[in-house]
Amino acid sequence: MSMIVFRYLHFLGITFWIGTAVAVAVAASAPTPWESGIAQALRKVTLRVTTPAMLFAFAGGFGMLIPDFSETYAKQGWMHAKLALLLVLAGATGVLTGKLRKWAEGQEVSAKTFGRLAWVISILAVLIVTLAVLRPF
Ligand code: HEM
């Protein structure tokens, strides 16, 4: 597959991954009764959009990374930092989907947890895009 296709997948994936993860976390941070069905609706968004979009972002990213890794990216500090932060971002997305699953099953999850996750995901996304575009080191 050509690089442009991987790039295209990368950006589409990032857009819907981060966009829906932050939107879902903000919506879930509002104190809402479980019976309203909002927990189940938000969980559907994470299953149908956020997780597949994350996989597209990864497929596109690795499609660009692997062919040029030893020649280019292995020597670039910004890419190492980006990869480390991405692991944290993917972990935070996993925490979000896990907490939503618990809430959608009727277990107690604090609204504050979702508010914090919205901040963590947003800040990580800003740091990663800054590293990828400015390549400061
Ligand atoms: C498994 C995950 C990821 C991998 C393996 C990966 C890898 C890559 C690679 C190899 C490039 C091409 C760099 C170049 O043009 O030389 C790239 C570009 C880019 N990535 Fe990622 N990436 C990942 C996730 C992310 C995430 C989560 C974000 C944003 C939150 C992101 C933002 C960007 C941006 C903005 C660019 C374009 C940089 C530019 O052309 O100026 N990436 N990525």
C-alpha cells in the first residue's frame, strides 16, 4: 500500500479516535442517571467508532513507521517520545472504554473519573500532535 493511503488512514483514525473519546468522556462526566440509557449509548459510540478508529490510526501509523524505521525514525527523539505518549493515550482510551462498560452494566463510576479522562486524552493528543508536527528534538 502506498504511503499516502497509510497517511490517509492515520489522520482519519486519529480524528475519530480522539474526537469521539473526548466527546464521550465529557458527556459521561455530566451527572446522569444510569436508567436514562446514556451509559449504554456512549458505550456503543466507543465500540462502533472510537475503537475501530484507533485501530485505523495504528494501522496507518505503523504502515508509515515500519518501512522507514531503522533508516529514519529510530534516530529521531521526537518519534520515540511520540510512541511512548501514544501508549499512554491508548491506555487512557482503554480505561475510558472499561469504565463505560462498568457504568453501562450498572456499576458505580464517579462522574469525575470521566472528566479527568477527557482532560488526560486531550492533553496527550495536543502533546503528540505538537511532537509530530514541530519535531523539536
Ligand atoms: C501507533 C500509533 C502511531 C504511529 C505508529 C504513528 C506513526 C507516525 C508516522 C510514521 C508518521 C509519519 C511521519 C513523517 O511524515 O515522517 C506520523 C505522522 C503523524 N502522526 Fe502519527 N503515529 C501514531 C499515532 C498518532 C496519534 C495518536 C497522533 C495524534 C494524536 C498522531 C499524529 C500524527 C501527526 C499530526 C502526523 C503528521 C506529521 C507531519 O506530517 O507533519 N499519530 N505518525
